Amino acid sequence: MSSSLSDTIWLSEKRKNLLLLLMEGPRDIEQIKASLNVTSKAMMPQIKILKKQELILQAEEVYELSEIGKLVVGNMLPLLNTFEVLEDNKGYWASRDMSAIPEDLFMRLGELGECMVIEPDLNHMFDLPREFTENLAKSRCIMSSLSYYHPLYPSLYSKLSQSDAKVEIVVTEAVFERLKTESPTELGVLLNSGNTVVKVFSEKSLRLPTIAVTDRFMYICLFDKQGKYDHRKAMSFDASAVRWGRELFMHYRGLCREVTGV
């Protein structure tokens, strides 16, 4: 039975797309044809197969998922979402050190949704991505972890701490030490700001990822499998990605100590 169901779903793009469409709610044949860009002649045999497998039900001219259909499609979606995240950027994800992501969040990578990988050209290799800085400036709630020192970070985050945004920053011990020696003025602004919290991550056995999660987007920079930083970042504006990124940030925030002075 499971093999038959598997073949029914995965061996036909039309059947798979119809099941996903009906997950959104009941549809009549005209709505199905318009949404999937198919003809009745092409679709009716597939509907017949899905009805035989008891994945969909028909009430007069309206089709909907059965209870079994809802169960099957509900479990299909995480896998299909994962395929979508990986499909266009398999090389990027395959080369990342994923140990920085807790197992439960790693298995939910599909929640990143419509995720783009930002790779700067040689002339802008050391610039912060425009997509990142412009949207960060428009955000009202910012949670960010910094695993490496970038010379533009101190001025960027000190300026944000003087805005109306609520800012929370997690840094490694090494980044904190560089802030103290190379950017003491900006660090002072961060520590004295009423709307900014600075925490230090001291765990030596874990590699802190660079994350920025706001009310607008999720942004993550992972080291490659050799532990090197190659200037590539992943960014998503999907609500599910923001929730995923917030959970990742909270995981690391729980391992930190708050800093109130130098």
C-alpha cells in the first residue's frame, strides 16, 4: 500500500500539484484547470487515480483532500520545501559546516523558503551586501550574532542602537576583545544604549554562526567545511525563515553572558 501511494504521488507532477493545490482548500474543475494550467482531458485521469487511492473526495463538482490526503500532503510539504531551498544552491549548502545549526533546526531547513545566496563580485568582496544593510536600517527589532569582526559592523550597529530599533547582539569573546581595542567608542555607544543588549558567547566547543534576524528578514553566514569564511551568505524574507532564524538566535543567546560594561 505504501509503495502504491508513493508511486501515486511522486510519479506524476500533475497529481502532486493537484494535491498541493487542494491543501489550500476545495476546488472545482475550472479552478483546478486555471490554477494548474491543464485541460480537463489531461487532469481527469489523474483525479480518478487520486480518488481510487482515497487521497481526494468529490462532492458534486468540487474536489477536496480526504483525511488521509491531508495527512499525506502535510508530511510532503516539509520535504518539498527542503527541495526548494536546496535546488538552486546545492553547492552552497553542501559546502557549509552545518554543525552550527542544532539538529531540530537543521531538519527544518526547508522553512527558509525562497532563500537567496548572496555572493559578491571581486570588486565588492569586503562590502556588506546592500540587501542586508538597507533592510537592516528599516527594521524595528534586530537580533544579531557576530562570529567574526568586520570593520563595518561597529559603526553599523552603534548607529542602529541610537535609532528607535530594539537591538540585541551576541558576539564571540574574540570579537568582543577586538571591539574593546579597535572600536571602543562604538562599543561604548552599544553598552550605554537603553534599547541595546550585548551578550558574549564563550562556548569554545561550538562555532557561533553569524545571524541577523529582524521583523523583515533572516540572514545567515556559515563557515565552509574547512572552517573558512568565503563571503557567501543566505538571506530570506519569508515569515517561516524569520521564525526559524529567531529560534536559532535564541538557541545561542541562551549560552551567553550579558555585558553591561567593559
